[in-house]
Amino acid sequence: MKELSPGEAKLYARWNGRDFIDNEAFWKDAFECLQDHDIPLPYKYNPSTVRIIHDLLECPPGNCGGCCHYPQVPIAQHDIKRLVRGGNKVPELHTKEDGTLYFDCSNGCPYLEGNTCSIYRHRPDACWIFPVQHNPNSELLYMRIKCRPGFEVIRHVVTDAVRENNWILLPNLICIEREVKGES
């Protein structure tokens, strides 16, 4: 088993062994302790599941801009072409050791204006897919906890999966499948 992060350890210390799925205090703690973590969801990563997550996400533009505060944004050649076709200036690009292109946002995203993306229709794929994350070592879809609306999607999906499948939910929001015999 992997080592627990400080946030996960705090959740285990407070909630392990307790009935917490319907407890508002647990969900508040989980949001606070697991921000900026990638939580696995009980879906395989594919275009359909990404769409499901985006359809559940209620995040109006200009609400907080929390998803736009990363030090770097990966960008591919097709993203650059999309920006140019949209009449947008391409920021200075940098290359990581693995050859991945990115632009620097350490002083804020150059396209974020008043917590609203000024290139929303032409934004890079990394921005479009957010808060969904892909772990190349897993088939599962992951979701980054960055803001309350994103966390509510995680809460909805995980709670439904636990109830519909008789799964056990661990305090770090990992669902463990377990057959429940003779229980209703």
C-alpha cells in the first residue's frame, strides 16, 4: 500500500471506522485535506467518462479561476495552431527534458483576465480537460481536487458508486469493491 499523504493520514485518524458517507463534516474535512490531490474515480479513462465528469461539473466562467493557477501549462502543436487560428498571441514556449512544450504561468496565466479565460474557445487541451487527470500507470480516470464545484463532482460519483455497488469507502476517497453478503 502506498504511503498516505499528510491530508490522507489526517482523514484516517479522524474518520477511519466511522460511518461518514452522509456526514457533512467528513466531506468538509476531505475537501480541506485533499486539495490539489488526484482522486481516482470508479470510471475507466476514456472520452465518454471525461464527458460525464464535465457534464456534472457546475463551474461558471469567472467564478474563481482556481484551475488557472498552475506554474506551467503543457501545450502541443495542435494547441498552438488553435490559438493562432483564434487570433491569439502564443506566449513564450519552453521545453522540458522529455520534449514536452509548456508556457510559464508562474506570474499568472497570460490569458486569465478577471478570473475568466480570455481564450476559452481556443484554450489548450490541458486546460480543456481539467480537472480530469490521466495517470499513465492506471486505466482509471482521476480528478484533481482544486475547487468546491469539482469536489462536489467527486462526492457525487463516489457516493453513488459506494451505494450502487455495496463498496466500502476509505477516508482518502478510495472505493474498495467488496461483496456484502446478507446485508440490505
